[in-house]
Amino acid sequence: MCGTVQYHVCVRVIGLALLVGACLTGITGCGPSAEKKAAREALLGHEIERTFDTIQRLRGENNNSEALAVAERALANPKYAAHKTRFFTEKISILVAQEDDVAARAAILDAWKKMPEAARAVFGSVYNIYRQADRHADIRNWCRDLQAREIGLPADLLPQVLNWQLTASLAMADAELAQNDLDSIINGLPAEKAAPIVQQGVGGLIDGGQYALAARLLEYLQAKKLDAEAYRHLLSALSLRTVLAAKKWDEAPAAFDACVAQLPDSMLYSLARTFFTTLQKNERSDLIEQASKKMIYNALDKTNSVNYAARVWVEAGVAANPRLLPERLDALLAARISPVQVGNLFDRYFYEMVDKPEIIRALCAVGERILATCSDANTINSVKIKVLDGAFIIENYDLAVEMLEKGIPGKDKNWHDMSIPKVKAHRAMAKKQPREAVAFFREFMNAWIASDQEEDFDPTSGIAYSREWILGRNAKRIGDILDTIPDKAEADKARAEAKEYFKTAIKKAENDPAALELLKKETEGFLD
């Protein structure tokens, strides 16, 4: 009997053990099914959303106290643990709406210790309350609390807190507090992160017209003799900005020289544009002359900045006296400024000087020097055209013919076929060889007739000359030359030819008022 009972007990114990083992190893039939788990999670999700809806409804009814109580219960509910950040955000939002910044601060500080992700989600909430209300002292206190050692503020948020702190001190115009904040920034952050904060803070003072405070803080920083490159760049740039904003012109040259010496090309270029533009607006041409020339010789390794200074120096010279143009372009070449840059300046001003033959003569010489040192094809082609036009303007026809017979890059055979006889015709006139001049002008006209070109644009006047206008001009010129021989019969033929060309040219110019006015003036009395 006893043995039988023991047997049945053992069987039951073994069976129970097997059942428990099966449950633990996941044998089907033990624990909730996947479907039941999904249903349970869905119910929980609906419950959470209903709770959020309740909070929003209560807030909409302006019942913030009850909404806060619901949020607090939700935060305490272990079932809602995965949604703590959302409920905590609601809680802080309610406290902010109630203007209970003390409770909000306490809750956030506590959250940094217990649930930092939730604290991060509402990081700027309290600051925004204070900033909108200009509560600068409260901002500083809040920043102090956030930086407390026991809070454990993440390192990536420290720059923002330090920036808030400095901004508040600057808004209070409290130099001593601002100096303390600058120390915290410099000591607490690497230079590459600290410099932009200082730039924003002090730069904001300059933009806001608080030059005295800006200057005091800059002096404080300069006295620290900070070694990091970011600080040296920052201080030199801000010092110049302060001088310019305060219009302390006597201090401007030295401040700019410091920037030229210390700043990299990209920063110097940007600052130089501000510097020279400010001087121009304030009609300080004397400082423009001085600073631009000095920059050219002291920053040769900073290409963009030097090229800009070169342009400013040439502009200043031309504005004061156009005769300085060739001299300054030559000086730039001597200073080893890129011939491409000098060529650009040469191109820019050349046609503005066409009524000043002595300047054109000097520019042609400069152009030859540019061509001797330049390897850029576009610059070479452009400068060659200007030198060729210059040779024609100053009646150096031998040079013009020589250049044309060697060939002008970028110009086709048709262009050369027109240009060579035209220049030779003028050379013959200069040598008082009328028959040769007539022959070359006729060759020029024949080249035009054989071409498909319909007009020629004059860069000095902006006028587009039709082919008939050009042919009429040259036929009339031939008639005038023949009159000097004299050869009246041939001269009359040439003038008759010219009249037909001019009549066609006038019809073509009907839709171009500027061209038509010039053409009528040119032919006045000739077509009667």
C-alpha cells in the first residue's frame, strides 16, 4: 500500500516537473500566444492614447491642474514606462502654461538624474520662458543649475548652455558677468567650439551699436594672449569690425593690418570686402589708397584677397586720375600679381580710355607685358584684341599690321581678311599714298561683301553697325580720298555707291533708335 502511494506521488511530481519544463522551453500551449500578446499591446496602446487625449482635452478646457495630475499618474504607472518621455514632455508643457517655472525647473533637474532622455526632450523649455520675458538674471541662474556637477549635463549640450549664459549677461550689459562667462566658455570648451560663441556674442554687440562694451570685452580677451588660431583670427576680425562700426578711422589702418597678417585667405577676403565698402560709404578714399596698396604687398600668398585689393587700388587710382591706370597695372605686374587678374583689369578699363590717346599708348605697352607673362588663352586673346585696337587708335599701323599678319587667336580667316586691308589702308593714308589707300579700302569692302556677317558691334559706343552702313562709310571715304588726287569721275562713282548703301542702312536701322540717330547725323547733307 505504502509503495503504491509513493509510486503515484512520484508520477505526479515527475509530471509536474515536465509540465513546468515544457512551459519554460516554450512548448506550444504554455503562456500567452503571439496573437494574445499583440492584442494586449494594442489595448495598452489605445489606453495610452486615451490618456493623452484626456490630457489634451483637459488642457483645452483650461483645467491644467487636472491635466497635470493625469500626466503625473501616467508617469508613475509602470505599464507606461516606454512612454515616459512623452508624458514628461506633457508635464513640462503644462507647468510652462501655468507659468510655474520653479516646478518645471525642479522637474527637469530631477529628470536629468533619473531619465535623461526625457530631460533632453524639454531641454529649451525653461530658457524659452525666460528669454521671451527678458528674464536675463533667471536665465543665468538656470544655466548655473544645469551646470551643477550632480546634474551630469551631457557634454554636447554644454556649449548651448554657455551661450545662453553669455547672451543673458550681454543683454544685461554687465561687463563683469560677461567676462566671467567668457572665461567659462574658453576654459570649458575647445577653441573651435568656443570661438563661434564668442563671435556671435561680441559680434551682436557691434551690430547693436554697443561699441564700448564690445571694445572692453575684446581688450579683456586680448590680454589673455590666447594661443589658439581660432581666437587670434576671431579677435583681429572683431577688433576691426568694432573700429569700423565706431568710425574710429585713425585706428582702422592698424586694425586692418593685423587682419592682413593673421587671417587666412577666405576670412581676409570676406573682411576686406566689408572694410573697403565701409570706407567707400564714408568717403575715406585716403584710407582706401593706403590700405589696398599695403595689402597687395603684404599678403601675396593670399590670392583672392590680393586680387580684390588690386581691383580696389586700381579703381581708386582711376577715380582720382585716369592717367594712373597704366602705372598701376604695371606696378601690379611688378608685384607679381597674376597676369590673368591684371589682364581682367586691363580689359575692364581699356575702352573707357579710347578718347585719351596718351593713356591708350601706355596701355598698349602694359598689354605687351601682360602677353609676355600670361599663359591663360582667354586672357591672351582678349588683351591682344585690345592692344590691336590701341595700335589703331594711336595710329601705330606697323604694329597693328604685324599683329594681324601673325594672327589673332580666336579670330577666323574672314575676320583677318577684313582687318588686314583696313589697317593697311589707314597706314597708306598716314603715308600720303592715296591710290594705295583706295585699293586697300576696296579690298576691305570686298571682304565684307564676300562674308556672311551682317553687322559689327562697337564696344565703345554700344552701336551695332550694319554691313551696308560699313560699306557706305568706306565707299564715301574712297570718294573723299579720290578727291584729293584729284580724280573727280571715280570719286563721284564712289559717292553714288555710298548713297545706295546708306539708304539701305537707314531702312535696317529703323527699329534701333540709337543707331538710326547716329546714322542720320553721319549722313546729314550727304544724301540730299
